[in-house]
Amino acid sequence: MIPNLTNTNINSEYFKSQQQKPTFRGVNKEFSKSTKYLDKFLKSQENLSHTRFIQGTLTNWFPKAVLSRSFVDFSEFTFLEFIESGIFYFAAPFFGEHLFRNKLFKAVQPKKIRENVVKNLANSVDEIKKSNLDKALKNRAITTKAGILLGCVTVPALEYALGFAKNLFTLKVFKVSDFNNIANLNKEKTVDLEQQKRVETHSKSVLLKSGLVSAAGILGGLALAATGHKSKAALKFSEILLEPGANISKLLHKVGVNSKKTDEFLKEYLKLDFVNNNGKFALSKGMLALTCTTGLFGYSSAAKDRGKLDFLEVWTRVPLVVLYTIFGSSILDSGFKKYLAKNGKFPDLVKKNQDGTIANIPTRKELPKIAEALALKNKTNVNEELSKLIKQKSVITGVPFLFSLVAMGFTLSAISRIWTSYRYHHQTNPENTPPQEPKVANTSDFIPKSSTFQGLGFRG
């Protein structure tokens, strides 16, 4: 804080100390180009939802774009990836935090306790039970949390319906529903009108049912939030719905299964309640697992409508993506940090807690303070220390990111396309024609010459 300059007792030593302190204004100007790029990368990893949306979408979209098999194939997975990323990065905060917590579910609470209920919704069930709130308010908070979660069935419902929305998009825009034509496997481009009709009918049916499920979840959640606190059965249901993993652990304890690791796993990966992020709702691993698994079966059912090869390609690629999304990324990240700690790498960033676990890696915003302390300790330049820290954190963050891009992006996409090509030629050629390498699509080969796209500047 700057002292009051009207005070006659101004300490001149204050100004000397301020002049000696390192400043970070314009610090980036002294960074090399490579360090500036790494700094931007770090900030993108720790920024708001819209930046994470762009980064996550490109990680999944870019490899498929490079390996796209036709303009139709490119268009439909672009449609899919951008909407899916929107669901992952924006749906939970929008529905859970803004629409439900602060509007719909707030409105069903009595005016006198409305703000108090809403304020405590980010706390866990255990935290609410152990709080100093009166019993009635505790019950309201728990059943309202469960009501909001029930309303958030909208998110997995949207994820399940997304594959069918993609089918309908491709059919309506490109008049194509056969996967062999979409993937440019069938050079004849024959059209089955009956199959197109089946795809359209089933897609519309699933979209309607998903809407009804979402509406039922929201109405049921509102009823639970408004009246559930009066019923012991509703309160118990709420606790089980929010923390199914913790309740499964209790059942296992009753039959003699006592394992700390099992309890921690179940509590972490079967937790459907939101995570408390500074008083706001954040996605939990259980919610992520539910949404991913729902999406897998939605993709599978939608792919089955378009042909056997689409169905098989989904089951070749998507289960691995789901497992990596739920478990793999965190396991890889944790394993890499343990490796760095074991080998004494980046000790200023990678540290262990007293129980031996790896402490949270400092955020980009925390690096300047660490750099300042290191500069004073080592009698070095603050910018040099900050530059080193940025490079070190870029390695910690970048290795799992690159693995995701290369292994789960390019490699898995390429393998699934090779297998699809092999299956197609195997089923159409009794002599088992060897698979063809996936090629980057030339979009002009797949746009009809007399097409509405010509009016947008595309040429056949």
C-alpha cells in the first residue's frame, strides 16, 4: 500500500526500498521469442473457459482435419467437435451455476433463507453436515444441490444426442447418410433412400427424447429442491445421488472390504456433485466420466444407423479416448510430475508435501513472486529467473499436452482410419486387399459442381 503523502512523518527508507524492489512492468519485453511463445501457451492453459474451449477443440479437431477423408467428413466432425467442446467447457457452468443455482433453483427457496441456501450450495455434503447451519437449512441445501444435479441431466442428454444431431446435419446439408460415402470409401457414391429415411427418423426421435429427459430432470430437480427437505427418503436419495462413490464405500465396509485406495478412487471418480471452485461450481471427475460414457453409447448408436464400418470405427477409437479423458490424462500428468520430483528436476516448481504426494504446481500468476525470491536468493536478474521458471513450467505442462495431441490425436485417428479402410476393402474384396494409408482430403473432389457451396466461393 502507498503511504499517505499528506503525513508529515514520511519515511524516506520506504522509497529507497521500493526503488530496490524488482518490477515486472514490461518484463515480457526482455524475453526471447521462444520464451514469449511458451508464456502464451502457459496462459492459455490457465485461462478462462473460452480459451480452454479453443485449446481443447484444436487438440481433438486438428489431427482429424489433417487426416480428413472428404469434405463431408471434415464438415461433420468439425460440427461435432466444436459443439462437444461447447458442452464440456460451457454447459456445466451455464446450467449448474448461472441458470440453475442463481435463477431457477434459487426462486423455489423461501425468500428469508434464499441467499443463505444458495451461498452454501458449493460446499460438499460433509461440509454442510458439519457446518453451524440449523438442521432445516442443512437439509434444504443438500436436497437443492441434488435437485440442481438432477436438472444437469441435460448435459449428458445433450452429449448422447450429439451423434444423432451430427447425422441429421450431414443428411440435411449434404444429402448423405451412408458412412462409406462420407469416408470416401465407396467411389460409386450410391445412395440408399430407405437408409436415409431411417437415419432421419431415428435421429429426430432421439433428439426429441433427449429434450424430454432434460425437461423431466429439471422439473424433478425443482420439486426435490422445493419439498425434498421434508422427506427422509428424499434426503437420503439426495446424498446418494451426490456422492455415490462414498456410499458404495460404506457398503463395502459392511461386507469387510476396507481399502483406503478403493475408497479414494470411488469417492473421486464416482462423485457426481460439483467441485467447489472458490465458491462456484466446477466439473467433477464423476460428472466428466458420466458425460463421456454417455457420449460413447450415443456415438455408437448413431454410428450404427449409418453402417457397420462407422459403428466399428467408433468402438476402435472412442473407448480409448473416453478412458484417457477420465483416467489417462491425470495419470500421465501425475506420473510425469513424480518422475520429475524423483530425479530432482525443477525443484522450485515440483515439490512434495509432508505425506510424500506431489504439491500443486504454481500457476503462471505465481511465477513472478517465485522469480523475485530466487533473484534475491541467487543475486541474479529477476527476468532471467522468471524466464527459467516459464520454460520449466512449459515442460511440466507441455509434455502431457503433446502426448494428448500426438498419441490421442494423430496416432489414434490414423490407426482408426487405417482399420476402417482395411475393413472396407476386406469386405468388398475376398482376397483381403491391404489397407490404404489415410490421405489428406482435397475438398474440391467432394463438392458437387452444381452446388450451393459455389455461391459461397467454393468451386467443384
